[in-house]
Amino acid sequence: MDNKLKQDGRDDAKVDLNDPAEVAYAAEQAGVSPDDYKTMAKKSGSSSRKLIAEYISSHKGDS
């Protein structure tokens, strides 16, 4: 379970794909829709913001 009292930065490195607000924010930062972000995150096989961003940038424009 996500402990909102911990403030050590570990939580910022990953995206909780079950939290619509977190997905919406990450998607906005990545320049894609929340639905596309979730799809690409699942395809990347990771919840790491960095790895998802790398996957998105390498697959942007793919159909």
C-alpha cells in the first residue's frame, strides 16, 4: 500500500497505474493521453517513470 507519509522520493520514481490522477499527471508530462500512457506503460513492462518516458519517446508516432 502506498504510504503518503513517506517523503523520501522513492514514490516519485514510479507511476501508480491504478491512480487516475497520477496517470493523468504523468501523461501530461509525456505529452500523451492518459489512455495512451497506460497502454505504453504496460507495453514497456515497467512502472518506472524514466523507462516509460524512454518507451514513449522511442515509439511516438507508431500506429
